Amino acid sequence: MKDLFGQALLDYQNGHYTEDIITSTSISDDDVLPLPYLFREFKEMPKLEQKALKLAQGSVLDVGCGTGNHTLFLQEKDIKVKAIDISKGAIEVAKLRGVLHAETKNILDETKTFDTVLLLMNGTGIFQELSQVSKYLTHLKSLLNTSGQILIDSSDIKYMYKDEDGGYWMDTNSNYYGELDYFLSYKGEKETAMKWLYLDFDTLKLACETVGLNCDLVLDGEHFDYLARLTSI
């Protein structure tokens, strides 16, 4: 991984903002990801993120923290937070912005336990493929203190396969429709393609049940997205 995402964040943080990140997927064309949005405050966040932050309590792990928006909000509430991200550049920016405990780390390498684990901005994306969901959920469960919670969001992207007649053009012989190849470019340079998973709520709930987790729907978003709360059975 070239960490073009981290480089873009560092450019913005250091006052060298000249262009945005361009993203696309295996089922969608190029789209602009504005860098200022990645530095947003609480009032600018979607309702799902705001709700998750209000529910966060105790010791918190912010997974895929990016620039540290969620961590910084919780720190202001005197909540102890550890922020992790696989992007070295993102962690550097988070520290520059005032995140007290930030580390470049894959969630599967985390071993400490917490009262709340946050996975926001399509938190299921890090699962990559449907076949890996149980592995990630089992590990996340192991990170929970007694009465701990996992707050995770995602989207049911079935709507992206809808045709003009109201039907769906998904290939029933292919992989789960939420499994996408994700592409990112910045300043003309392309990042290594990555796997990214969007998970509908019913599929997440079923996967949770198989590993001993309750899965409750907390809130529906404005565009096929949702926030779920997972707890040990």
C-alpha cells in the first residue's frame, strides 16, 4: 500500500491542499472525496455517526480513525480513547490534531479490551469479504470488556443494482453483492486496489448470531445505511 490516503490527509493538514481524492469501485464510476470532509466537526457528521458517539462510553477503541474526528470529540467529553488506523499518514495527522493515543495498527493485531469499539464510515468495510466476517466479528468480540459494545455502521447497496424496470441485475452466481473492489487515486497516482465490504443488516445480524453476538438496529440512515449495536450473548 502506497498510503496515498495518508499523504492526502497530511497535505491538507500541512496547508498544501490543492486537490481531492478520487475514488471508484467495481460497480461505480469516479467520485470525488473532498479532503475537508475528512476533517469535519461533530455538527457536520451524519446522524448515524453522531448517534454512535453519543452512545460511546467507558474506554473506547476507534477503529479506522482517519484524521481522528470521532476520537477528538470523545476526548473533549473526557472519555479515554485509543485510535488505530492502517494508514501511517492518517495516524500522523490524528496526532498533529491532538489525538492522545493513536497507533498504526490493523484491528486483528489489537489485543487490549474496551467498553466500546467504534467502526464508523462503513465499519464493515474492513471485513473485506463475506467469508471473513465471522473471523473479524470473533476478534472484535474478544476485545470487549464485560457488558461492552461494538457500534458499527454500513449500507445495503442493493439499490445500486436496480434497473430501469425496478428489477435487479445482480448475478446470482457471483459473490455477495456487497463485496466490492475499491480504487483510490490522488494527484494522478493510483493506490493498490483493495477489497471493501458493504453489509446489509440482516446478513450482519445472522453473522453475529453464529459467533455469539447480539445485533440490534440502533438507527436507520437517510440512504440505505444503518447503525448497529453488537453485544455478547
